[in-house]
Amino acid sequence: MADEVVVFRVWDSPFSYRVELALALKGVNFRRAEEDLKNKSSELLLYNPVHKKIPVLLHAGKPIAESLVILEYIDETWKQNPILPVDPYERANARFWATYVDDKCLEILWRACWTRGEEQQKCISEAGERLRTLETALEGKKFFGGDTIGFVDIVVSFLTPWMEVLQEMARIRLLEEENYPRLCRWVRDFSSCDVVKETRPPREKLVAFFATLKPPN
Amino acid sequence: MGKYEDVKLLGDWPSPFSMKPRIALNLKKVDYELIVEKMNPKSELLLKSNPVHKKIPVLLHRGKPVYMDFRPPILPADPYDRAIARFWAAYIDDKWAMQVRDINKANTDEERAAAAELIFAGVQLLEEAFQTCGKGGNWFGGDNVGYVDITLGSYLAWIRVTEKMSGLKILDGDKFPQLAAWADRFCAEEAVKGVMPETDKLAEFAKTLMMKLKAASPAK
């Protein structure tokens, strides 16, 4: 089909999930092309020769890589239910927080769950600070995007269920209610959205999957 | 369909420029109010909403002006072209610039060669990207300086310093003719001249910085 939309993804990736959630929010039909990252398809290598990674969005035969770039493309191509605000200042703000999450939060949160001992304590402490900063962006708002899910909500979606599962496995609690009331409320509100419930990977499947990963040295 | 509240368009029926947003709004079935702007004299609302250009059309969404910038945009108009531009900007910022910086960390000939290989692989990609994005024009942005030009261009001074300090010719005109020519062109642009640091000055700064860093961290 000429206008076909394909998402090259893996079911457990929070990055390809961003793309799928955005498309679902806009009611865009798409085909999922599941990848085996240990045996990448020739299509994936063709469509993302630079990084050889998922997600890749293929729209009418044209490939786009990098989840944030894809989100912007989706918002610009399908105008219903905008993901980014209209106001340029608010857009800049949304991009700021999305970049903050990707550059300052993701890795440290991941490491807090996979390291042990003294290093883990350091990571937990640093992660805590980053989350504290992130929480300020929720002041006076239900979602980062305001009344409805937006760009930053989509980008931070790895907090649930991925981070929940990882914290459980590592037996740590980063998002305590008393310390992060807004973020905890966000997790509940976000999780209760139909579009999120319908698109997210099953928690049990993630638990089983992460259990097979050995903690990195 | 999303809910759009309070959309007003300042325009007029003869204006071909007003027609574009009107057609777009109609296609999207967005209700809007057309406020006829005769332009002579220019209304208070127009002067307040578009003080920079004082032109129509002006789209007012919830009272806030979203005015059409008639200067060449930094990002292309087409969503796919925009995605490509953003992709390369991200590649430059997140990957290639780091690889250029890393050659300074190389201690052995082996490490240096490995670092150089990575850098050149990247330059080759960018040389090709220049063709794809630029579509025959002088810039990654085509006929006008664009998003990728600005992203890559802002590293030029540091690239020149790295070339000087490492002895490695990164933007080699023999290997990468398009990029080498582009780099000279970029540095000669009016908008860039006053902002681009001089290589020697920056090299001095880099040396001082490196000495400070060496003094701060223990030798490996």
C-alpha cells in the first residue's frame, strides 16, 4: 500500500513503544515489524544504516530513525490530537524536558537498577535528584502535556511498566510516594489511559524478559 | 479530530497568502473567524499581533499570534525533510562530535588510528548526507543555511583546532570536496563571521583547558 506505515520494533523496547503510542494516540494504523536484535533484518540495516537500531518508522516507503525525530515527524504528518503544543515557547519547553529525560534520566535510572553495592547507592542518589528535577515539570499539571498526554509523557513512558519492573527486580524503590507525589500520581493517571492500556507490553512478559538479562559488570 | 478553540485568521479574500491557511483550516474542518484586514490602514490588531512584519496572514489561536515568518525557515517545510534534518543534527551532536573530540584522548598510534577511522567514516556519511539534504544547493538546507548547517557549522572552529592539535586533516578537501567547500562557505557567511571564533584563539583556549583537566585527574 502506498501510504503504509510500518514500525520496526521489539516488543520490550521503551523506545519503539514511544512511536507506537504516538501513532495510537493519533489513530494511525500501522504494521509492526518485529526485529530480532541478535539477527537484524536486511530491511532494518537498509533503513537505518547509520545506527542499525530500532525504532524505525517507514512511511510510504521513506524511513525515519531516532525516536524523538520520529515523534516530531508523526506530529507534523498527522495533525489530529497534537502531541506538541502549538505555542513555540511551550514547544521549546516540551523539547527541553524530553531531552532532559533522554540525556539525564534514562541511563542513571537504568544503572540504579543494575549496579550493586556502593556504585548502586551513588546511582540511586543521582537518579533521585534527576527525578526531583523532572517532577518540577509536572507542577500544576495532570500530564506533562497538560490535560492530555503529550510529547514529554510519551518520552517518559518508560517509567511504567519498565522502571516499575526493574525496580522490583532490583528490590529498590526510587519513586516513593512521599518523595515524588506528582510523579507517582502521573504514573497512575498515565497507566489508566485507555490508549496506554491497549498499547503497552504486558508486565508479566517484561518481568520474565528482564529476568533473563544478567546485570552488566 | 482535536478540539480547536478560538481560531481567528487575519486576512482578506484577494490575498493569495491568506488563501493557504484558509484552505488548510477548511480541509481540517476547523472553525475559524476571518477578520478582514484591509491593510490600509493597518489595524491595531494586526500591528499588535505581527509587529515584526506587519503583514497578513496572521493566525490567532486563543488570542496568541502564530505569524507566518517570511524569512527562509531553518527547517524545511516537508515533514520528511524535517525528519532527515533532525536525524543528521542528532547524529552530529550525539555521535560524531564526540568521536572528533575523542582523538585527543588517544595515547598510542593504534588508538589514534582507530579514532581517526571513526571520524572519517562519519565525515563520509556527512559528505553523502550533504548531497541528499542539500539537493544540489550550497547548503545542507538547500539554497539557504539550515538546521544541519548550523549544527555542523557551530563545531567548525573546534574541528579546526582538533586538526591543528592532532595533525589529522578531518575536512580533507581531496577526500571530502563537498564538505571542505561547504566549510569555507559557512565561515564566510555574514551571519557566521562575527560569531565563529578564530582558530588560533580557540587553540590557546583548548590548550589551557586541557592543562587544567590534566592537573585535575590522575594519570591512567
